[in-house]
Amino acid sequence: MNEIVKPDSLIVAEAESLTETFFGGCPHDCPDTCSMLFDVKDGQLQGVRGNPDHPMTRGGLCVKLKDYEKRHYHRDRLLYPMRRVGPKGSKQFERITWDEALDTIVSRWKAIIDQYGPQAIAPYSYLGNQGLVHGLNGGDAFFNRMGATVTERTFCGEGSCTAWLLTVGPTAGLDPDSYIHSKYIVIWACNSVSTNLHHWAIVKDAQKKGAKVVVIDTYASRTAKAADWHIAPKPGTDGALAMALINAIIAQGLVDQDYVDNHTVGFEELKERAAGRTPEWAAEITGVSADDIRKLAREMATEQPVGIRIGVALERHYGGGQTIRAVACIPALTGAWRHVGGGITQFGVWEHPYKFDVICRPDLIPEGTRVVSNLQIGRALTGEMKLDPPIMSMMCWNSNPVTQAPETDKIVEGLMREDLFMVSAEHFISDTASYADILLPATMGAEMEDMILSWGHLYLTYNTKCAEAPGEAIPNNEIFRRLAARLGFEEENFKWSDSECLEHYVDWSSPACEGIDLAYMREHGFARLKVGTPDDRAPHREGNFPTPTGKCMLKVEGAANFVAPPFRQMYEGFQPGEALDPLPDYLGPRESHTNDPELAKRYPLNIVSPKSHYFLNSCYANMEDKQKGQGEQFVMISQHDADARGIRDGDRVKVGNDRGAFKGVARITDDVKAGIVVATLGYWRQLNEGTVNSISSGAFTDMGHAPSFSDNLVEVSRAN
């Protein structure tokens, strides 16, 4: 276990006793990765504040984190190892010791391996914790060494990653801090006010300086309402809009030909492809007028610097990858990359010097090990997916698939199997943990040392172990260390302390880390990577894209589908591999009136499921104050669609399709157009009548095995 680190420079004496302040980093799945200050007294977390010295997060915290200490000491927190004594899902457990818990797990796993082989065991995790040590990849080396099934974790952004890497390569692109220099800002499928608050503050500052802010989103989100111009395409049609913008930029003679000639590949072929994708063609598909498309194209080409922020929602329909490829072509066509504040932002993490091979140890994976997607775990557990051997055990940490994964009913059916041995490392008895056979209490933010993966900005963020964990909770990495010891794993990495892991997991010799090491991080809490400043960074002013050609790939000959390795335990075996279109284009949603009119007759409404403002995925859905702020599960519906169904505002309604159903309260609003309903993610199933993902499809999008959460038709009816 690691010693508590106490930077003397931050110790503040109070009148009666000593309150100590430590550097922290928000561990939750959010692009902002806030630098925080933990206030600790007598080993107990007293409060959390934003770090005012951080240039991007600027001392602010979102509504979720402002009282983080309440989550640490909530009355329902899991404090001790527990064993199931009642039916699965009943939440009937009894306390056991750590030795009993670990011995039971190892004994059951050895028996399963003896009978079925190690691939009968499956890990299940995501970004419930973004720490390098305790987060997404924290257990990968352990399960890779075991020879367990490799799982793809493609909940959020992985189709975007595939498209991004094919088009511009592993670049952080436009620095979120640099939007202060943008004169025209397009926020595309991102509700920044709820999910990217600190970048929104920069956007607002730019707006005050005269920048025009355009939000492209299916409905009138909090962010859309604060924009200068809200453009609302029909769900899943953003690719048609993007292709029409390319057409209009070319047709209006607005291409930066010098930039295109010197720094792109495939312009003539893209021009030919886009020739038939006129604004009139797109208007029929998207519901956005041809005049507005031409206007947007003209302004995006001429009002430089133009910054584009794309959200993960842009990929969440069948043609999501192609959509992002098309959007990623636009800054090259217009020469936006020439400017500070120009270009496009996807994930900043591509320039962070993390050593994922060291974290995950893919070299330990036995040849021929299979891959199963987390998005289709319900199919795997129920036998719908024919697996040999079947999955006989699953360990879940940093994730809550019963609320967050698609095809929820199938997942519950699978977790109810009496022959499935389920282990859950958790903070609370969540929807998923309630089906576990063994529960393991995990530590929270202030109780463990880590560095937090920052996928939304260009800063390293350190988190201090500064508070004692209540009960017998221990960090995720300690759980895997103890299991590895019991299984006789002798590799050195299974014996590293958390501090030693941080020394090995970051490439401190990288030019991006010049002058930065772990000691520096402990002293300062954060550090900006040496990749240019917000005032001078224009990484692709002269091209220099990290692609095989060094150019922006408008056309990619011979491209094949893949999942970015960090999201599949760094394993390169059994990549999807199907051939991709060399050029971007529009691929419509699977479930639509156009593509499947028979399905649309039964389920005529398209549902969009953004993240909730208060819950942050599902992390805070059991917190009373967050429940009060978020309110009960709601369904936003237009007056037109409500009238057609005899629904009045405040009525309890049922939303369903062939995959399942959930209930919520109708909110009749002009914020959604006819044919669309909106219900947010994050509500716990055990506290509600179903959740949004009860109706979600487990079908992949066109790239990166990404989820199609917004490619779902439903019907809404009164439930009271």
C-alpha cells in the first residue's frame, strides 16, 4: 500500500486542528479532468475545491463534484467484502474477510480454468475511473496473463477514434485552450454545458470577444440554447450535412487550394464523391434548409480561425465513423489548420505520453485468444453469441453495464445465471453489483494515488492519496496485486506499488514531458505537456499530420476497420478487419423511416439519449442531492407527438420497442421536433422502471465497433 503524500507547501493550520490540502484529479469519465484540491482533516476528506491555478479548469467544478466528500462517506457505501446469500439481484449479502473473498475467487477461477480453460473468464471495465493505475486498463495485465477473454470497451468515442486515426492520425489537433483565439466555433453533437463545462467557459470567453458560436445538435440542449445559431439535423443524418458542406465549400470556390495541394491526399476523388451531395440533397435527408447549409459552409470557410469541437454523440448511429471522417476533412479543405484556434478537436489523449503496452502487457496474451465486445455482453452471457467455451465468470470494475450498456434485458438475463460466477469491485451495490456472487469494496478518489487520464485537454493531472478509506476498501490495483500473488503470477509488474506503476506507465523521457517527472507532479498537481502553448499551437500549419504520408487523408486506400488498441487491452488479434470505403460518405441510420419503413410503422419515433446533467453516466444516480437536481426519469416529446398519443405534460409514459421498455414522465417541449424523443442516460434500474438502455441496440456502427445508442426507433404511450 502507498504512503500518504503530504506536500508541505499546501499544509494550512487552522485554529483547533490541522486541515491539510492536497492535489487531486477528478477520476470520472469526462473530458475536463479537473485539477482539484482535497481538504483533509484527521485522515478524513472534508471537502473538495477546484484548483484555481489550473489554466483550463480554473477552480471550477461541475455540479457532480462539488460535494465529492458526500460520495466518499455515503451511508450506502460498500465497506467490506461481501458474499451473496440470497437470489441474484436481491442485494442480499453477508460480510466476509478479504482472505475469504480472494480465496473464493481464486478457487472458483481455478476450477473454471481446469474445466473450460481461461477464456471462460471475462473482464468487464470502462472509464468509471480514468486513473492510469486504477482505471480502464488497470486490470488488463492481470487478465492478459491469465489468458482470459479479451474484451473490447467501445462505449464512447471508439468509432470516432478509428475515423480520426485514419484521417489525421494520432494528433490532439486543436487545443481546447486555443478556442479563445477562434472567430467561429462549431460545437457538433456535444452538450458542453453538461459534459464539457470548462471548455464551454473558454467558448463563452471567445463569444464575448466576438466569436460566433454554432451548435449542431438534434435537439435544443442547454448548449444549443446558448449558441448564436442552432442547427438541428434529424438524428443520424449529420453525415449528409457534412458531405453537403464539403460540396458547398467546393462549389462556392472556398477551398484553400494551396493547403489542399500540399497537405492532403485524395482531393480530386473527394470532390467527385461530393459532387452529388448537394445542399438540396442533404436538405431532404437532414431537415436543414439548403440555404442554411450553404451559409454554414461559407462561414466555416471564410471566418477563420474556425474551431470545430465534435462530441461522442456524432458517432452513435450506423454511419457515425463516416460522419466523423467527413467532418474531419473540412478544416483541411478550408485551411483552418493554418491558424491558432483553427482546426478540429477530438481527443487530446493522442499526444499524452502514456505507455499502454506497459500498463496492459499485451505480450502476455496467449495466441488465438478471442475478443468479445462489452456492448454485446448480454448476447455473450445468454448464449445468443455462440462461444466455446461459454463465459462462466465475469469480473466487473469501473463499470455498471446494467444501466450503461445496450440490450439491458439480455444483460440481466445473463447475470441471473446460477452457473455464472460474478465478481464486482464497487463503491455501492449498483445495478450490476447486485447480481454479484462476491463484492469487493474499492477506494474512491482521495483514497488512492494515481494520475488521471486526460482525454479532453493537454495537461497531466496528479491525484494524491490523502484520506483513509472507510471500512476495508482498497484500490483496484491492490485487488489485482493480491489476486496475482494468489495465482502465482511472478512478472515484476504485478509487484509494483502504485507509485512504481506511475513511474513506469508514463514516458517521462518524452519531449512532451520535458522538465516534468513524478516528483514535479506531486509538487504542482498538474503540468501542461510541452506541445505548444494555447497562444501559439497550430500543429498542422504546415501539414505534419502523424499519418503514413504526413498529410490529411481525404482518401484512405486499402483501409480496414479496427478498434484502437487501448480499448481492447492493446491486443491486435481478431481486429474487425472488414474493408472500408476509401472516401467519406453518408451512411444513414439502420432504424429509420427510410431504411426500415416496416419497423417505423410500429415504432415511429427516434429516441436520442444524451448524458444527464447531474448523474455523470451512472456514478451519482444513487445520491439524493443529485436525484433532486436531475429529477425523475423524463421523456421529452413534442406537442405534436404528444397530442397524437393523448399524452399530457406530466403523464407517466412507457417508451418501448422489441428490445425492451422503460417508463418516465412526459415533458412536452418545443426543444424537440416532431418524430424525436429525448431521455437521458444514467438512471439506475433498481430505482426506476427500466432505463433508457432497455431499448438500445447492441449493433455496431460502421467503424470501431462503436455503439449505436441514437439509432433506435421506439413508440411512446401513456402508462397511467
